[in-house]
Amino acid sequence: MKIYFPQWQGSGTGTNIEPGAKTILDYLDDPEFLAIPLSTIIASEKGEKRYNINNYDAITEQLTRFKKALVTSNPSTIKTIGGDCGLEIVPVSYLNQKYPNLGIIWFDAHADINRPCDSASCNFLGMPLRTLLGEGEKGMDTLLLSTIKASQIHYVGLRDIDATEQTRIDEGNIYAPKKMNNLEMVKTLKEKEIIHLYLHFDFDCLEPSDYDKTYYQVPNGITIQEAEECITTLKNEFQVVGGSVLESVTIKKEELRPITGIINLLMK
């Protein structure tokens, strides 16, 4: 199943996140993508914060629609154009229910593993993995179709980590190497007897000098070539059952040119 879900409310202001997702949709020009309507509840700076989460009502309303679409269609695979990282709680929990011990590859500059009470920004895009672990805001548990274990999480390109996130990573012995090594990651995944993968791809995992049309720019990321090689290796070694492309914010299709290889690998 192919999903277009340009959620931006989990990011705070969401500058260009929705039109950025639309640019990728227009580039792919694929009528199979199903659009999930966004909430009309007032969000952004005028939105309401509940349970230490900005725009809580808007986020939960539209994620409920996303969950209903998946449950109704019962797809075996999911490809998502988004949107901020908070949307991942629905497709990942759905696929984890279908494929137990799902390997989650988190291409991201950020750990996205804060609890609401630990988040300085109160933006949900920094909380999806903690929510998926069943350790987030309990009101969001109804959006989950399953919970994951820390051993299922594997970071690529991680380098901007809050202290509380580092503590959870260390406590869970979560795979978070300082430098990516495809052979080592494949070995780690196979030792865990992981067969199926979900590839979360936030474009801010990339080195900004390679691609800087992202919601955040964090120095010392992985190169586009390294990302393409890693995705290709994982697709060759495992069964990829889901993936996403998130937080590219350019509104010009020609500016996508550097990352079309990544988009094609994940969405086609």
C-alpha cells in the first residue's frame, strides 16, 4: 500500500513539510498513492498543547485516520511519503504486528526517542520510537497496533541526541554506531534472526553539503552515496516490507535531483 500523509503538526511550525512531501509525490507521479486527510484542528503556534505534546488533538485525529486506512486495507507492505517523523507510529506498529521481530532501520540525525516529559520542544516528531516502545503518552497507545522492543531499533546517521535519549539508548543497548558499517549491520540483524525490515528515512540523516533541503540541517551526516549503498545492501539481504521518505522541504522538483536515487529505492 502506498500512502501520502504530509503530517506536519508533530514538528511545531512545520515550515514547508507539507509542500515538501507534495513535491516528492509530484515527482513520483504515481496514482497508487492514497492521500490521508490532515486534521483541520488549529495547530502550529496557535495549536493546543496537551500531555506535553504540541498539537496533540490534531495529531491523534489524523493518525486515527491513517490507522483506519491500514486496518481496512490490510496491506502486506507500506510505503509512505511524509510528513514529520511522528507519523511512523502507525505503519511501524502495524507491520510489527504482521511481522514479529521487525527490524527497524532509523535513518535520522535525531534519536526520536524522547518521552513527552523529557522533550524540550514538546514536538511529537521527537517521540515516535519511545511511543512505539510503549513508553510514551498513554493516550496514544490506542493508535498502536503493537509495541516494539529496543533490540529492534537500528540507527543510521544518528548524531544529534538529547541526554535523556542517550540514556534510553544505552539502557536498551540500542544499535547506534558512531560510523555506519553495512557489513556489521547486516551481521547484527542476522544474529537477531531478523528477516523483515522497515526503513525509516528522514533526509536530515544526510550530510547537508550533499542535500540541505531538510527541516533540520545537522553537520557530519552520511553521504547520499552511502545511503544508497546501505539501502541497496539491506534490500538484497532482507525482505523490506515498509519504508518512508520524510522531512524534505523543497517545493521545487528540480531540487530533488540529488536524492531521486534514494526516493526511487524506497518508493518504487
